[in-house]
Amino acid sequence: MPRGMDLSRRSLLLAGAATMTMGRAWAATESKPVEMAFVLPLSGPWARDGLLEREGAEMAVDDVNKSGGIKALGGAKMKLIIADAGDTPEKAKDATQRVISQYPGLVAGAGCWLSSLTLAATEVSERAHLPWLTLSYADSITDRGFHYVFQTSPPGSTQARQTLPAVIAVAVAATGKKPATTMIITDNTAAPLSVVKPMVEGGLLKKAGVKLLAEEIFTPPLSDATPLAQKVRALRPDFLFQFTSNVPDDALMLETLTEMGLPRSVLPVVGNGAHIVTPELLKVAGKNIMDGVMTGVGNWPTKKAESLVERFKKRTGEPWMGQDSISAYGHVMIVKWALEKTKVANREKVNAAIHAMGTSTGPADYFPGKVLKFDANGRRSGAPLVIVQWQNGTPVTVGPPEFAVAKAIWPKKAG
């Protein structure tokens, strides 16, 4: 067990009980569905993101069942077991433990969106030998030597390496010169910090010739963004890295910057994560404040998923399908793919099948990149970062070039 894994005696006993069933296969039938857990933040500041994941997962399960279920298991239906991860690692760990102990037949699980929650939940799922899929970004999720965790997004360090040159390229194309200075505002949750660390401590900013004027770290939720915005106004960076992790903090920070005379037409803002491109943020902050904001995300629909996006919009009423929903959809399809390969509802065999995965079809349609496969640590091999920008009230893909549907914009006054 990796150093730092702190499970209570009760959790260990319950997880051990669940583990006793993991090696036993059972014959799936119409009356005994295949169960997959989704532990998501459905309350608290990350609830909107959890809801978007839930919508994608529910649609995927419906699609599987309407198309005949798991054919290799005699047409067995899939069933989602949903649990609220809450807003703290302790709540996420408890929710995961309850689900695993109450549903010993689970073949896989997914969640918990926020990296800090996922880190806690996967301590439990790993002990139960339950294969767990996540879109969470923190490098530490797949740096612990776990064997039952699969990270479908590029980790934070990779995103940092890809985001910085993308931002510089956009600025040069628009202004003819490279931005010389930046400032970082970040919360202290695991995913943002995993992006900041290689930029600052790893020297990525220095190597790129971009001077870091200041780094400000806060604990979410953000109650008052004025002091942070005042520092930005005083330092006047060529662009701002805003690594918040939830919609209320996103909106408050951007609104405060605008109120202080730093709209996007003056100060480019670059974020990280799909929470910055949710419909909810547009409703809260408004088009004028959002247009021009750029963010790096671990997943976004490509042309291969166009029909899925249209069906999702019609089904849910959402104006688009973003990272959270399509990743959750893809996680269900990965498990379906594994079940069809193994021909048995057994979590150990499902886990082995995912480790051996290397496909460019099926579930690969729901993730950017050519091939869907994982390394020995469960990190997706070759996972590319997708750059999305708000333009005219809609988030559009502006990079990498093979995925772009629009040209990125950068205010000519900046840079």
C-alpha cells in the first residue's frame, strides 16, 4: 500500500469484504444487470460539473441498453449506481466506501471530477480492486503505483507543457510579439496545483522566457476577489493564468477584473479545466465578460462525435456537450468494451482488459487522439490537450490544429 494511504479500520474491513467477491464471475442476464458506480459531486461548489458528468453517463447507459445491452453477456443491461461525492475528500471517500460495500457486484466505477475528491475515492476503490475511470487531472492520481485507476485526461504536468506554447503561439499570431509577463491566480485544490507546479517549480515559464510577476493561491470558495484583482491591476501582466476550479469562483474573479478596468479586450485570461466552458458560467457572468477566455481541457467532442453531441443537446436541453459529459459517456463505453472482450462480469478481468486496450474505434470516438490505450500506471498514452475559447458566447475548439474549428483570438492591445 502506497505511503500516505489512510483508510480507517472500518473502511479496510468493508473494502476487504467487497474484495472477496471480486474474483467471482457471475452470469449476467436480463434480470441481473451489470452495475457500474459513478461517484460525483452533486452538492456543493462542484455540483454543476457533477451533473454534467451524470447526464453523459446516463445517456451512455441508455444507449447501451437500447442497442441490446452487453451482447457477450446475453444482452445483460447496464445499471448506474450514483452517489454524491460532496465537497470534501472525506465525503468522497465515505460515498465510495458505501457504494462498494452495498453493491459487491460492481464491475467498475468512475468519478469524482475534482482531483482532490478522486484521490480520496480511489484509495478505497484500489483496495477493493475495482477498476476506476476518471477525467481528473492531478498527476498524483496515477503516480501512486495503483493498478486499478485509469486517467483518461492528460495529467496536469502534460497540460502545463502544452498550454504554455499554445498561449504564446496565439499571442504571437495576433500581436506579432511574444508575451513577456504573466501572473498566476490559483486555488489550492490538486488539479490546478498540478498545472502550476511544472510552470513555476519545473521552470516551464522561465524556459519560455515569460516572467512570473506573482503567484497568488487561495482556498475555495472565493468570498472576495477584490484583493486579487487589485494586484493584477497593479502589476499589469501581459496575460493572466486563472486556475480556479468551480463556476462561482470563475465568475467572481472575471467579473471583478472587468469591474476594475481589465476586461478581456485588455487582459487575456487563460484557465484550465472544463468548468470555465460550462453553460452555467455564461448564465452567471454573461457573454461580454466571457468572450476571449481560453482554457485547456482534457476532452472535448471532435468531429467523430458530432451525432452524439446533437442527440445529447436534444435529450438534455444543454446548449453543447463538453468535457464532463463526453468523458463520462466514454467511461461507460470503455467498460462496455471491456465486458464484450472478457465475456464475463468480473472486475479483475475488466481491469485486465482495460490495461490491454489499444483501440481506435468504439470508445476511442469519445476522446481526442488516434488510439485509446493506457500505460502500466493507468495514464492514457498520448492524450492530447484541447484548447477551447469563448467566442461570441460559445466555447469553440481552437487547438491543436487537427481539432480546431475556429482561429484563436488575442486582444491586439495585449502581448
